Amino acid sequence: MKSRQPFATVLALAVFIFLAALISCGEDESDDDDDQASDDDIDGDNDDDGPPYPFDEPEIVDVFESRDGRYPIYRIPALITTSSGTLLAFAEGRQSILDHSENDMVLRRSTDSGFTWEPHQVIAEAGSHCLSDPMPVQIAVGPNAGRILFFYTFFPEGCHHTCVQPGYDGPQNSKNFLLTSDDEGLTWQGPIELTRTFRPESIRYVTGGPGFAIQKRLEPNAGRIVLPFRQADPMQVLAIYSDDGGQTWLRGEVADDSQTDGTGNEVQIAETADGSLYLNSRNSKGHKLRKIARSFDGGETWTPLADDENLVEPQCMASVLQFSGLTDGDISRLLYSGPNNQVARIFGEIRLSYDGGETWPVSKIVYPGIFAYSVLTRIDCETAGVLFEDDIRLHRLRLARFSIEWLTDGTGRPLCE
């Protein structure tokens, strides 16, 4: 009698991919086509003697979970590491799986490189209205050095991406807000409304990333704060920037999307070792490949959007991070995180480029299961982290810590002073 095991294996894999695909379809209005029992710190699977370091395989730590009793759903990760080494993890705390569900902006801090996390903070809420697309950045140099800027978008009750209208003061208008912190996320000031600065009156909405923004460290435009944004209609990607520590802001030009099928969508920007900017965007209504562009004037203009044949996606938010090679004397390492699949949001992959995203010779699966939206950060000179959405119904955000040595199989240890 012939074994049924191969059939059973194939069937199980098919069911897994089908379930994973549920989170790739229908819940993301941004397309426009489309356990904690208490507030106690979350510990990883390490003992009281402290975290294992260095470690060979990525270590996974839960950061936001629906079992904490606060929100039924957590989505849309944002993450930065501050100048003191504190990790700030942000998310949307939602009342349902829908993008528009009384979303609040929530935060957790970690002072031990992501192994344990302080209690939740709700840093912005608007009752029955919806707050979306968290995007932080810390100013490293220049005016307001040390200050954290946190951007988010307001959508009125019952009216999200496909519903909001052009204009500023109507009941169906979106708004853009900024919070600031001068103590690494312990307390927050604001909000400050920036709608008229960020969004022309004729545009229905403009919203950040999500993920994180950057400050340029190299010429041209060293010290410039660069925010990745998208807007509609039509869906386009662009940068908004400040040369005075966030006191005033200017809009760059939108990236030309006429040379390939589809448009950009959720977007992230990294500075590369030659001082240019590298834009990496979700593909909307086009092929299931990441869209990329470059800027040589600090985000004021962009080369036309192009599809990167090396970076496949199921149409999903992803992340890019310049890990080294700007001011640290090390070689250039640009990281990418996203699902390595064109059908479902699974097989979370980390890729490494030594040439600013021209080629991606190194790649590894950091998490083989559900891997939807993700955001990268540099934890220290040897270690990166990726905060990602896991779980079939997106109840949980998890942090995977991984070393560059793990990623490169020990062939590329970073330079640490």
C-alpha cells in the first residue's frame, strides 16, 4: 500500500499558505485597491543571568499581544533605537482587524536591547476616530538634537482612505499630526497639526511610511530630516523634509511612476554610503515586485520608480535600513526585510546589500511563518532587530533580534569601536 504522507504534507502546506493569504487580501485599505495578562514586562526565553550573547540564531520576543487585555488587534509596527540604546516600539492598537477601528497610537520601551519591555503607553488617541501610520525619528545632530519626532495621520470616524475628501476643515478631511519627546519616549508633547504644511488642499490624504524616518548624515544636505510619505489620489510617493531640526518642512516632488506598471504605496527611505537616498516601496496595482527610486538631492527629486526583480513581495509593507557605512568607518551594509513570497505574507526574509541596493547577495529567512508588515532597527554595532506582524489574524507583533554574523554565516563581522 502506497504511503499518503507526501499528499498530506502538500495538503498541510496548501492550508498554511491559504490561511496566511487571508492577511494579504482585503484588510489593507492603504492599497486603494485593495501575553500578557498585565502590564508586566515581557521576557524572552532567557534566564535570570541575562540574555545570551552572542547568539547563533535569531531570538524572538513578543512585544504587543492581544492577550494583554488592552486591544483586540495590534498592527502597523514602527521602531527606532535611540542614541542611548533604548528601543521604542510603536503600533496601532485597534478594536478590530479593519484598518479603521478607533485606532490609538501605542508605545513600549526597552532599555535592554529588546529582551524585556516596559508597560504600554497610549501616546495618542481620538475616541471613535482613527489614528494611523506611526512613524518616528530621532534627531541625531543639529538643532533639537536628541528630540524624537513622532508622526501619525487622523481619519474621521467612519471615513478612511477611500472616503476622505480634499480640503482642510470638513467632517471628511484627514489631518497630519506630530508629537515630540525630549526624554527618549518617557513623556510626549503635542500634538502639533501639520496638515496644511504636508498636504495640498486638492489631495485627499498624505500619510507617513509607516515605519521610521531618517536624518541624513552625509552631504549633500547633511543633517536634513527626511520623511517618507505617500498620498492619494492618485497614489504617489514622495519625501517631506526639514533642514532646521523639524521647525519648518518642505515637500519634495513625487516620484514618477509612469515607466512601470502600478504605483508606489507604503514606503521607506534609507541613506546610502555615497550620500544619496534609496527609496523602497510597496507595489500597488502592478507586479509583485518592490518599487525603488533614488534621490541625489536629499529627497527633493527622485529617479523614476522601477521594479526590482530581486525583491519579490505579495504586496505588503517592508523595511530598509542602512546598518553601517555612513559615519562609523565600516563597510556599507543596507538591510531589507519583507515576505519572500508573492502569494502570501510568509517566509520573513532579511537581505543584505553592500552596494546601496544595487544587488542583494546575502539573504536568510529570519522567520518561516506568518510575516506581514515589518520594520528594521540597528540595536548595536553587531545586532539588528526586526519588529513584525505575526499570527493569522494579526494579534501580535514580535521582535526578532539577529546578528550580522548570523546573516552572513560568520563572514562579515561588523567593525565595532
